[in-house]
Amino acid sequence: MPGPRTRYVPVMPLPALLSCFAATAPGTESLLRDELEALGISADDGSEPGGVEFSASHVQLATSLLWLRTATRVTVRQAVFHARTFGELERHAAKVTWTDVLAPGGAVHFRVTSKKSKLYHEDGIAERLERAASAAIARLECVRAPSAAEALESDVTQLPAVQRIIVRVMRDDVTLSADAAGALLYLRGYRQAVAKAPLRETLAATLLRASGWNPQLPLLDPMCGSGTIPIEAALMSRRMAPGRQRRFAAERWPGLAPAFAEARREAASGELPRAVASIVGQDRDAGAIAAAVANAERAGVATDITFAQAPISDVAREGGAGFVVTNPPYGARVGERNPLRDLYATLGAVMRERRGGWRLAMLSADRMLEGQLGMKVSEMLRTTNGGIPVRVVTTGEARR
């Protein structure tokens, strides 16, 4: 069958103020809101589980993509309408200004979810939206398979070759949002070598922020794996934007390239030449340390971190104040639960005997293992790691 006839649609500039949504792991919304406010971006009143709404200028959108450490995705709302039939869907879709985010010869992927709606066939919804977009954009390639779309954005150091439109149908209300990021924001561009059960960069940043760590104080991760926590700490200490090495889908949107150039110049001008205090990553596995060193080099912070192959029992004695921030194995993924008792007991003993003035912050999925520390801990927040419920706990007082 011949495809839909392409109609000419003039390219109009994006609105000066964009309606945005930053997604994050459940339980970390307050940290994300604090990040936005620190960037001078006002979050909208209220929030919903898993994200924060905000309004942004073009430069603020670019700034949020470069700087948000705990967000997983940033989207820009395109349209909201009510549709109970495919005819209604097609009529509304024909009115969407697709040229805001799509260009001739480009590619688009519609990621559809439908719940409690008359229009429940997600592939059928995607097909109608593809037709509408193809009618407005010449030579548009429609990518249906999610895996194919992910492959087109897998190299985050390059502009993604596909634009994702997130379609949410809930109780017959249809919301279309353009993904401004491309690949998920935890992909910073530096981590290619990984150890077992790697910690996502966004969760490492969440742990660091929730811990209360101040870059003026030294930091140790005695189970650093491929180095994600020390690397994220070094980026924070040097005031380096986590997205400085990657590209974003919104850079292809009409009129937004200058905004990204301005945001990148501003970010680069504020970078510090070195970390303020010492940052150490330690792990007993030689392969993990090799991976951590390679990742730190790609991130541009290799000279800011000291990596060492050593077990927790070899942590050196050090006075003063500082932070031990780590993600120990939980028993659900790496190793069995009971053998980990000794690991947690050793960590607690090291904290008491060699880092008495230091504060411990860690991810925990097991209160029994926490108890092996022999130390009182306070819960800072609850979230998930790879589908596993986890808590950020510290040896300091909880702050609400």
C-alpha cells in the first residue's frame, strides 16, 4: 500500500517556554527538585511518583540535560487531547506540530502505553501516530521495534539518529511528549568497562547527594567496582556537568542548537582544575580496578581519584572527618546472603576502629545485613536498584 501523502507544514519556532518533565527513580523526587532549583529552574507545584514537572526556556532545557545527576530522562510535552476512537486519535494527531521535534529524512519511534482506555491496542495507536507524522514530515522513517530505536541512540557521544515520542494514554486522555535526552541520562559516556552488578551513575549520584557528602571532605569507596561512585564524586567536586561528554536528541530540534552551545560554554567556564579533597576507590578485584581506572580516564577525572586493589580489611587508618560511601553486595545478586555477614561486620569494624570520625553511607537491601555493622544507621530515602527495593542509610542523623 502506498504511504500517506506528505503535506507541507511550515517549520515554526518552538515556544519560548517549554512544559517539561524530569523522570527519576521513585523516592528520589525531592533530590531532583533540589537539583532543578540549584540550576535556577523553578519546579512546578506538586510532583508525582517518579518525576518532577517544570517549565524551562530553551537554554534551561539544555542546562537541565547537561547538569541533572539524578534524572533518568527529560521530556517536553507536545500535545494533550481526549480520544476514545482511532478516528478521534487521527484527527487530533493531524493537528500536532510535528516539525517542533522532527525533521525531513529523520526517524521517529513512538513508545506507547495505554491503561484504562478504549484505545488499548498500543501498536494500533503507534501506527496512527506514525501516519500523522509521516503526512507532515517528508521522508520520515518510522521505527517500530524498541530495540531498533535503542540501537540508533546507543552511542551517546553522537547525536541520536532517532527521535522518541512517549505516548501515554490513560482513561482516554492522550499525552504526547518528546524525549529531549535520547538514551537514558545515566549513560554519561564514560563507562564502557564494568564490573559485576554495576551501579547506575544516576543512583551513585543519588547516594552521594543523600549521604550529605561535602566535596570539601575526603571520600572513600572500599567496594568501588568499576568506579562509579568515586567518578561521580570527582565530577561533583570539580563542578563538571555529568552530561558534558554526551549529545542529546533536543539538539536536533529547530532553533535549539544555539541554546546547547550556550549551556555548554557556561558549564565549561565553571569547571575546577582538580578535586578539592582526596577521593579513593578500593576493591579486592583486580579486574574491577582496571575497569575503574579506564572509566575515570574517559571521564576526565583520573588524576582526581586514587584507585587501589585491596580488601576492606586493608583500609588504612585515617583521622579527621570524611565519608565512606559505598554499595555493598546485597545477597540478592552477587553472592549469598549468609556469607555476606562477615563482609558487613568487617565494614563496621573498619569504620569504628580506623575511620572513627568518618560517616558511612551505603545502599542497603537487607536489614539483617545492616545489623552486622554493629552501628546505628538512619534511613535517608528509599528507592530501587535494578528492581530491588533499597534504602540509603547513613551513620548520621536522618534529615527530613
